[in-house]
Amino acid sequence: MTLVTIPPDYDERVYAGWLGKCIGVRFGAPLEGWTYDEIRCNIGEIDGYLNEAPGKVFKPDDDTALPMILIRALEDHRAAGYGLSPQQIADAWLNYLGDQHGTLWWGGYGVSTEHTAYLNLASGIPAPRSGSIAQNGAALAEQIGGQIFSDIWGLVVPGNPALAADLAARASSVSHDGNGIYGGRFIAALVSAAFQEADPLKLIATGLALIPAASEYARVVRAVLDFHARHPDDWHACMAFLQANFGYDRYPGVVHIIPNAGVVAMALAYSRGDFTRAIQIANMAGWDTDCNVGNVGAIMGVAVGLDRIEWRWREPLNDLLIAASIIGTRNLLTIPQCADLFCALGRALAGETAARRPRYHFRYRGSTCNFQAQSTGGRVIELRQSFAVSEDGTLQASVRKLNKKGELYLFTRTYYRPTELSGNYYGAAFTPLIFPGQTVTAEVYIPSDAPPTLQASLCVFDDNAQQRLQSVGQTLKPGEWHTLTWQIPRLDGVCLSQVGVVVRNVGADWDVGALHLKSLDWWGTPDYRLDFTRERSEGNAISQWTKLRGYWRLEGDGRYHGSGPGLCESYTGDIVWEDYYLEAQVTPVIGDYHNLNVRVQGALRSYAGGLGPEGTLALYRKDGPDYTLVASVPFPWRHGTAVRLRLTAQGDRLTLEARSDDQQATLTWHDPAPYLHGQVGLSTWYGSHTAYEGVRVSPLFFETDI
């Protein structure tokens, strides 16, 4: 049965909706927790972004960070389709959230709704009981989180608000109940309906029809509509009405959903269909501003489309979104990449197949994918998206007076340090998006009137050494497209924080011209070694690494140490990596479990291999919260004595090799239901303490004696 028909402009409307969400969150974040009166008296009318941290990258926010985890439930359980269950969504919580750090507000059990739900799930309480009133009480279950994370379900189910509401209800039920679930249904329904209807009042009516008429949520929305009907031109009077009749003083908990639901309805009703007016009203109303403005921005973004989102809201974002899961490569995203994921999943739900797109493309109108431009011996006068030379779109860097030996550098970031963020309350940690050994490709074009003396190279930037590395220059022929390809050589101790294209002029001045970049992508198995002496403490772990749990730190011996109760794990690399070697020198300090990890797909799915109890070499498989021992052999290791370990992932076969000064052993196991891709990691379990000296990741064709 066909439940959803994908509209012709689906991709662009999804992009507009998620762009609106990100704009709203950023616009509202500086005023979170302020009241209407505080804003009116201390700031007044708000017409643009309030800059809290000049020169910094906008921080992660739970309003966008958790949705980018929840949506992975659809990706991980595609076979479930529209039948995705609350427990499958809960599994995404457990798989991609750090243990009580990152992504969410960890305000304490019985205080933070999401923290409470997470601990319920982690202790074995299933969803939806994990978020139910019966388990947690009405006050906790009806906080704001039920609606603020629900826009995404409307984006993947266009034009079917009832189905979007059902998916949102299942997702909201993991942590919420009652009015908390009704809020999720309401927001998702409005986003879905906005693909077919732009009138905010009609959208609100659609959402009301999908929640219980006798609920408090429906009561506040109807009250706003009734007030608007009597006073259609005075939102300030409506806000006074909300404060008097539905204010924070009337509802328990830290941030109850009902007052904020009233603000969302008010901003939409009084917007007159204008995106800017809608988000301004939602922001100046106060209370949970980033949440409310984010919801309003998503709904209005889909409803009005890109043409009616003013460029001044888009330009400061530069298409960048920072998230905060334990998968470090998913914490540095572009808004087009998010839209591509939503569209691919929406099409899959509808029974369609989405075409694969490169990591960076410029098909969405106005998209810039977090690219920047620099030049020496010339000046970049504009960087913008263009359709002048390709119907698929390009990023056009217009340049003036690029003289002999001058360079134009067009790049995007592949790693950030937490100190570069405007704040990091939600604990983002990053893994580089690109690594040595991988192959980079880009499509570039220069106009026919450009000089024939331009050469282009692909390049990366090592943030550890503050040095740019690049391929041999390729001469560009004016008026022609060129595909640049470069396999980054093996490099040790690097942290690649940029990737891009550099164009060098080796002849006469280039007075006026433009470089067009159509796409940038990379693939392949990495080939590198990390020297921990070059890394630094960053957030919950160290540079280039994230963690699930445990105390992970650098010590004066130049090694990476991990310890703590439970399964303590730290990860790096990309979740799409397939076959590779992982090697490290491991020193067991105390305890019985000292491992390497491969094919890590999150906290619930991975392999581990290393030094086990009673003098063994052991292999484990994780499918859920705990590991299962799958194979072991005797290997009498000793505390304080270093062992060289190599864990090989090749198809369905895992091979673990160990060597110390006086012995060696090998262990092989075939998995009948293998994980075929994933990150690498280090783990120390159940009170153990392990020291790691360097890590090597390499392709299988690279033979080495451990």
C-alpha cells in the first residue's frame, strides 16, 4: 500500500525545512530561559541573530543533535519501514548516545526527562514504558522534549500528517507520555502537511485533528486560535493572555510543554505566512526559545520554501551543523548532508530508491556546504552557489587579480577542536572526516576566458603540524571540466582538519575570473598511525577520539589511558570503514580486560579482541549492551608487560594476533552474521586500567609483522 507520494520538489523542501530548524535553533539559543518581559525590557525588537561568541562556530544543541540520532533508527531498521517501533527507536538512543554525556541535558534522574528515560532504558526498562506516566509521573513525562525532536518525522513522511504523527508518537514515547506525545504528533503533522499547505492556520487545524480534543495541549492551541480570531493584529496581547492563563507558574517541572506549545501556535497564527515574522515572534515570546523557534522554523521552512527564507538568516550558518553523538564523524555535518539523509530515508519508506550523491555537492539552491575561500596574491570577492556552468549546481569562487604564483584555496572543514565552538555544553567531540590513505576526488571548472597557466591540486591540512599537504598540480584547460584524484599518502601523527582544492597561477595575471567546484568526495581504507604524544585533552576524551564511558586521558608517559567501571570504550575513525588492520601496543595495568575494537557501529554493535581473564587471548561480539565471548586461546600475559595486538577485520573473519617479548599467539573466528563496517576503538572493562601506545590502521594489502 502506498502511504506517501514523494512530491517533485521534495528534496528542496526538506532542505528548506531543516534549514529553517537550524536557523530557528541558532536564533533562539542566546535567549533560552528568558521571559517575554525580560526580552522586551532588555533587548526589545529582535531582527537578527544575537552574537554570543564572535568568531566561533555555533555550538551543538540538543534540538538538532538528538534528531540526528533518532533518524538513524530508520536507517538501522529499514526493514521495519513505517512500522518502526518505540524499542527500535530506543535502541538508537542506547547505540549512539554517550553514557550520560553529550547530546542531551543530563540534569539528573527525575529532573531531566531524557536523562530519566536513558537510565530507564540502560537498566532494562523497555520503551515505551521508559517514558510513561506510569513509570515516571505526569510532570516529568509532559516536559517539552516530546515536541522539540519531532520535526524529522514530518520531513521523511511528506503529505501524510497522520502517518508522520504516528511515527513521532512512537519516538516521543521513548521519553514522554500524555501531552508530551501529543506535542510530538502535533509538530510532525504540521511539518508533513506543510508539503501541501502553506497557510499556518490550516496547518494548525490539521495538527489539532490528530491529537485528543480534550487534552491540555489541544486546549492551549484552541485558546490561541480563539484569541487570534478576536485580535488578529496584536501578538503581544496574545502573549499576555498566554502568560496569564498558561504560564510556567501553572505547570510543574523545569520546562513544561504546554506554555511553549502556546508560543508555537501563536507564532504560526500571527506570522501571516512570513518566515521571518514567525521566528521573530517565537523568539521574542521567550521561555524555551531555541526549541520553539526551531519548531516554528522547520514548519515554516517547508511551508514557504527556500525563496521566502531571507539570505541573512542563511549566510551565517554556511550550511554547518554541529552534533554530539559518540560517532565523531557524524558530529560535523552540513545541512545538505542532513537533507540528503532525510530524503533518502523518505524515499526508501515510500518504496523509491535515492541516487547516491557525493559528500559535498551544490544541488540545493544557495547551498555552500561550509566551504571557505582564501587567497594569496589575489582576492576572492565572492563565494556562492551557481548554476551558470552546471544544472546540478557548483560552488563559485570569484577571484580578482590572481597574479603569478598567487593561489586560490577553496576548502571545507573536516575537524574542529571544541575550543573553536561558541560553547560546548552538549559535549561535542570530533573524529576527522578524512584520513591518510584515502582517495579524494573533485570536479572543477574554469571559464573559457581564464589563462592557460592555472594548475589545480587537491589538498588537506594537518592541524597538528599546522601544515598543508597537496597533490602534484594538474594543468587546467579553460572551458573544460576536470576530475582531480589523489590518494593521500600514509602519514603518521596527523590530524586532518581541512580538505579542498588549491589553484595556483604559474603565469600571467588572472585579472577577473571564477573557479567552479561541482563535487568533492573521498573513499577507501585509511593508512596511518596515531602518536598519542601529539594529541591533547579535548572534552570527554582526547583529540580525534570520542568515548562511550570511562575515564580516558593522556598521562605523562605519552600513552592513552582508559579505566573505569563497566564497559569503558573510546572510538575513532569512520563508521563506513570495511576491511582493515588495527594494531596497538597495549599495556595491561590492572584488571582482566584489555581490548582493541573493530567494526564499531555504536555502543550496541562491535567486535572486541585482546587480553582476557585467566591468561587468555579472547574475541568478543557485541549485539546489545553486553559482549559475548566467541573464541579464546591461552596466552599468559602479565600486568605491566606490553603486548603488541593486531585485530584484523576481513569479510566475516576476525583474526587476533598477539606478541610479547617471549611469546605469541593467533586466534581466528568467522561470524555467521557479520558486521561488515564500522569504526575502530579501544576498550577496558569492569574496573580494568589499560595504557595504549600508538594506534595503527592500515589496509589489508599492507603486510606487517606485529
